[in-house]
Amino acid sequence: MQPARVAVLSRSFSAHAQLRAELAARCPDVSFNDTGRTLAGPELGDFLQGHDAAIVALERIDDALLARAPQLRIIGKYGVGLDNVDLVACERRGVRVGWTGGVNRRSVSELVIALAIAALRHVVRSNREILQGGFRQIQGRQLGGRTVGIVGCGHVGRDLVRLLAPFGCRVLVHDLRYDESFCAETGAEPTGLDELLAMADVVSLHLPLTAATKHLIDTQRLARMKPDAVLINTARGGIVDEAALAEALREGRLAAAAFDVFSPEPPVDRQLIDLPNFIATGHIGGSSAEAVLAMGRAAIEGLFTARVATEHIPDYLR
């Protein structure tokens, strides 16, 4: 199935001159989202009208939206998560999905390393103090030699395991399924979730947001973590109960946290954002120049290789 008229919903794809040119070379009839905003609601439905294909980023593609765009037949996914696309509704309505996992893994895993070091060494706190006229040496801890727990050992989780090797970290991994050969090769230790939380100095989350993972890290699981531990989330907002996390950080039951993702985005509740032991970034995990280009090209290719939507659902979610 070849796309005829393509709607590019993603604002970052639409703002990328090289991706625009590469898509236009293969699909002459393209509408770009040049509003600079993420489209939603009636505006999103209106933008899709008359198009049989779309490049989708974080926009919510559900059954109600598909009903407003009955001519849509192909979706190319810009980015690695599929939690915003109702794959069952897509299949029911004959919409195929093109998706490639892991194309931004190095961009995200490098950010995790940066956030871990920043949290352990109080980089942001020191910077804030200098900007306010202060100057003092704050003692922190090195990442080298720490125990790092990785929850979700998919594309990003595996890449992070490899990036941690030069730091001499002990690496614990938790996943629903373990690749024994990968663990044997890298020395990563398969570990139950509660045990990982209790042992790790740094915990990094790399899970999709599903009914099973929503608030997976709640008050009870935060209580299992070491009081000097660091929690990092570059996966999806909603996996951590943000109110419970704010309370744990405020009361000193957890040393620090660093999040690149929130629920909702942008975050509206400042109780977590304003804490001195919390680091926030604006969903930049996949926003390196290299990752943007790779994700865009994968989305373009997905328009021509799209498959039945539910083929993309992992076995453990069926």
C-alpha cells in the first residue's frame, strides 16, 4: 500500500528541513504541522481530513479520532513508543502501522548517564547556588562502582547496560522476559523488581506505559528503595506516582530523582518540580540531532512498510 496524501502531525518532524525534503521526495502531496504545537481534539481531526497516511509522534490516535478520519489507512510512527496509538482500533478500521523500535536508544541511554551523574554529584543544585550568588563545594558520589538497577531491559535498557560497563557498576535488570545470552555476555543480573529497588543505588526506568505499569513505582515501592538512592525516569510519565515521589524526596526518604517525562506534559503540579533534589528535563531523551534524523527516517520508511497494527503488540501484552 503506497501513501497518496500524507499528514505530518509531529511538530519536530515538520520543523526539520532535511526530513521534510526526504519525505517530499518520496511523497509529493504532504501537509506539515507548522503550528509549532502538538495537535489534539477537533484540530487534530481536522488536520487529518483528506489524508490516507500520517506521521504520528505523541498525538493520541484512538478510535474516536479514527472515526473522524475514515480515509486514513497508514500510520508511520515517529518515535519508539506505541502507547498513544490504539492498535486494536487501527486493525479494526484497516489502518496499518509502520514502527521501528529502538531508533533513539543511544540518545536516551546517554541522557540517563548524564542525569545519574548530575543527581549523584549535585550538579544542578551547585549551579543554582552559584546563579544565586553562592559558592560552596558540595560533596557527592561517583557513578563508578555503584549498583544500578534497570527496570525494563529492551532497546534502551540494553544499551544502558553497555554504556555502564566502563564505570564498573554492578548492573541489576528486571524484565518480564530475560535474554540469558545477553545477561551472560554483559554480566547483567536478572533480579526481581522489589529486590532490585532495595539493592540499587540508581534505578532507571525503561518501560512502556500500560495499565500494568501505571504507578508501578508507588508509595510502597518507593519505601523499598535506599534513602540515598536516585530514581531516573526517561520512559513515560505515569509509571511513577509523582505525588508519592515528591513526598519521599521532601521527607528525605529518597536522595534524589531525575525525570525527563511527566504526567501530564508539560507538568502542571509544581510540588515535585520545585524540590532542590529533583532534576527535570523536557522530554529531551530522543531529541538529539542524530536521534531525530533516525526517528524521522524510520517514520518515512514506515509509511511504505506498515503492517497490521496488532502485530506490533508484544506477546506479554496480548
